[in-house]
Amino acid sequence: MLRICRGLLQAFRGIRSTTLPPTFKCRFGRSMQNKEVGMLLCQQDFKVLEAKVFENFSQCYDKEQSSLYNLALHCKTEGEIRAAAGNLVEALLQNIFDTINGNLDLKDRRIISKVGSTDYLSKSVLYKGVTITNNNIQVDRHIWSGRRRIAFIENKTYLDSCYFDRALADFRKIAQSLHQAHIDPSTMEYIVFAGQNAANKQTLLTYEADFWSDTKLICSKGIEPKVVFFLRGKRSSSKPLYRVKHEIDFDAIRYFLKLIMHII
């Protein structure tokens, strides 16, 4: 039974607080009056939700990886395998959101994961005396909590330095678009949700620092992009997702779950 808990919660120490509406009510708990809190759930109830997320995520990964393995045995093109591997990552991400929605009565804060191409943003630039507008700004997933955008997520079967640089370029366009619309981009999360790590740690840190520095010019503060590798270990070309079932990094899933619970 999940109930809403009062006060700043130890389980989410270090993550900034958010404001609940006057009568936000969990399906299994009491109403909470409007006040600053660190999270929607107390530590005990978060652990219950976390266990359910872990269970469902594991089952989903087993099913999707098995399907991917069987498809790879019979398909004729690598492109088909890559597309199926991408679908695996999409399914796992959606599984987390479905578990949260299915176990918490979020009412008007339910999580909605929109395909980026159904939720375009735009930005304009004055170039040589002419206003040039880009109306097709998007990433893989735009995450909403009810009627609020709360996060932008790029999905990758694996993440190398090049992919990360491209993802941050798209995130920059989104931040610029929000800024032009008089919305503070730093109120949202920018996340790369990836299976395997194929990047140099120092290179990732350098790109993160550049993104933080760039966004600090248009935000109330610089934005720190988040990277979640949901599988353990570095990527090996001899052990791709479709051939080997890798170990899930549940610490990374816990981190991602805390990020989402913080902003809904």
C-alpha cells in the first residue's frame, strides 16, 4: 500500500523539492496539504514502488531480449536488427512509466510519454535580415506530467561520444525553443536513456560541461544533462544486445526513477 508522506524525505536527499497541489491524493493514502516536499513518497513507499519497477523491468527485458535474439537469427538485414534493438529500449522506458502510473493514483499528473514527432517545438533565428524558423525540433520522447512537459529523453541501444554530442545538440535546440517561449528550460530534465556504455568517461564529462555552460546563458542556471545506462559494463561489439542478455544495472534504474518521481 503506497501512501503519501509528509516532509523532506531522506531517500531523496540532494534532489530539490517540488510543490504539490492542495489536495494531491495517492490511491492508497491520505491527502497532503500544499507544502514543499522532497518527493511524493516516503522512503518506505518508494521502496515498494521501486521493487515493482525492478520486477516489471526485468520481465520486460527478458521478453524483449528473447524476441530480439530470435529475430536476429532469421532476419536478413542489420537495419532490421537495429530497429528491433531500438524498440527494445523504447519498450523498457515505457514499462517504467506504465508501472508508475499503474501503482500511483496521480490523477492530473499521470505520466504521458509522447513520440517527439507528435510534439514538435520551434525556434526562430534572425539571419541576414530574414527570420528563419525551425518547426521540427524534437527528440525521441517528450515526457509530460498531465499538462506539463517535464523531461526530454533520447533513447540509445548504446551511447558513444558521437551519439552523446548529437543528443546534446538536440537538447540545446529544445532549451533555446523553450527560452524563446518564455519558459525556463532548467525546470525540466534532459536524459539519455541507453543500454550500454560505449563512451569515454572524460569525453562525456567534457560534453556535459559544455552543455551546462551553454545553457547557463539562457536559463536561471546551467542544465546538467543526465545519462542512464540500464545495463552493466562497457559495450563490446562481440556481445551486442541481440546476441547476449546483459546484466541490468538496478542502481541506474533507481536513479532514473528518482529523477522522474522528483519532477512529476
